Amino acid sequence: MRMQLKFICFLALALIALCALSACNKKSSAHKTVVIGADLELTGAVATAGQGAKEGIELAVSEQNRNGGLFGKQIELVVLDNKSDPVEAANQAEKLITEQHVLAILGPVTSGNSKAAAPIAQDGGVVLFTPTATNPAVTPIGTFIFRACFLDSFQGQTLARFAHKQLKASRMAVLVENGNDYAKGLGEFTAGEFSKLGGQVVSQEYYSKDEKDFTPILTKIKSAQPDVIIVPAYYETVGLCIKQAREMGYTVPILGGDGWDSPKLVEIAGAKNLNNTYFTNHYSSQDPATEVQTFVHKYQAQYHKIPDTFAALGYDTAGILFDAIRRANAMDSEKIRAALAQTKDFHGVTGAITMGADRNPIKSISVLALKDGQQRLVVKMAPQ
């Protein structure tokens, strides 16, 4: 009986030791790489924006890995497609946290999708760092939510001042997509600042998400006789609207924000139709700054095309995150969050970046013109 009891005890101890070893091996395996997630719009309405951000992030990851990774470990990037949909953005954030156990999440690209994913990251205690969500309501969701781009309030003020001072406009029309946080916010900030400057908003019209025929709205706007039109939307909508406006004989300047930046815009609108149009952006590939030109050359060597603003911001977002992880000197979410909040004078492609209040960066802004389908840097403005 004693021998049997000893044998049973021996087996139990052996089993415990084996389980402990297995658990140890699993834990060790889980930490062989630094796992970073990306929740991006790779298909759907803003797919070129998500793809650009993905390429910029991948370029930053490959460079960091060639330089030894983080803490001597290679970075593993897990990219999930949110299909340009808020519900999917939230679902993919959940998967990255609960299934992939990521250290941080880069993305989403749009404000609406970022607002959907942010509460998931905040509840999970994981940093969510969006490259391009410009709506002011994104980062107040929680202390783990950051952005690498300027806010719509800043680009709205810039658009209004450019229209009023540089273009000498006094009568503005605004087209806004119903239910789109980005369009609504940027349109309101632009119109509000224009009014403060003494300009008059003579028409403000709304359209549905799937609108394809803008002629009724444009006909209504034309009767108000604006000398500048603001279209704060993403490139697919912008392209259709501008094409139809020019075909109706509109020759006035048409302005918008960073959501315009896509090679698809020229394809949809037509190069000639984009003459006398301007938009605010986070950077210009024509900027002679060393950081910009170095990035442009590296990106072209990898992807054989000019990087758009989403690629530049994706690259900067990853770079700022890696810098924060190194300064935190730990793979700990709270320490990384604190280090990210303390970012100061990070010399990125999109400018010198300091993280300000509510985890929003203080940085410069550019105004670009389109001439025969080509972007031209008009002016670069310092942060206010």
C-alpha cells in the first residue's frame, strides 16, 4: 500500500513538474517576439488610406528589426482588416487583444472606426495609437488612446484662413456627409473659423453616405453664389463631387482636408478637374526636409511609388511607439502609455512631434494644391 502511495505521489509530482515546464515553455514562446497589432482599413471605402498606413508601418517595422528589434527581440506585426467598418474595427481590436495578446495597436485610420475600437483598447489596458483619426472626440475616450495626426480643429482653422486670406474668399459653401464624424467635425470647424474671420457661410448642404449624384445639391449651392466650396470628405466622395461640379461649370476653388490624399482621387475626378483645388495635409513629399526626403526614397525603393500622407503617418506612428517602448524600458502597457505621453521633439516625417494635452500631438500642417493631377506644396504652417 505504501509503495502504491509513493508511486502515486511520484507520478503526481512528475505531472506537476511536466505541466510547469510546459507552461514555462509556452510563456517563453509567447515572448520570443514583440507582438504589435494593426487594425486597418484594407478593404472598403477607404482602402487606399489603410493600405498606405500599412505600408508605412511595415517599413518602420522592417527597419527596426534590421536594427535589432526591441530588447533584442524581433517585432511581429499582426495586421487585421476592419473593412472600413466601425463594427469590424471594434471586433478586430478585440481579437488583437484577446487572441494575439498584442503589446499595442496601431490604427484604425478613420475617426469613426477609431472611436469604435478605442473603448475596447481602453478597457483592455492596451495602447491604441491611430495614425490619422483627426476628430477631437477620439483621444478623450481614455488614457490609453493616442494619435499621431493634428486635429480637425487645427486643419479647419487652417482651411478657413487660407480661403479668406490667400484666396480672398468671402462667401463659402460647405458639403457634409450625414453621419460621418470626420466630415461633420471638419466642416463645422472650417465654417466656424471662416465666420469669425468675417466671411459668410452662404450654403451648408448634407448628403447620404452612398450618394453618387451631387448635381441637385450643387445646383442649389450654385444659386447661393459662393466663391469657395469646402468638401471635407474622403477621396471617393471628393472625386465624384469635384468631377460633377466642374462638368456643371463651377470654376471656383474647392477645398478639403487630409482625407483627399489618395492616388484614386485623380482617377475619379480627372486631372484637369482638380485644378484650382487645395487641401490640408500632414506632409508633402516635395518638402525638402531631410527626414522627408530620406523616407520618400526608402519608401519608393520598397513600394515603387510616392508615399501618401497615410504612409508617412503610419511610419511615424510606428516610430514614435518604438521610441516610447525603448524609453519605457519594459514590455508593460502602463509604462509604455506613460512614455508615449511624454514624447517630446520626435523628429518624424510629418514634423517635429511633441505629445500634448489629451494625447494629441503638437505639430505643423501643410496646404497642398493640385495642378494637372500633381500635388504642389503651397505653404507649411507651424503649430499654434
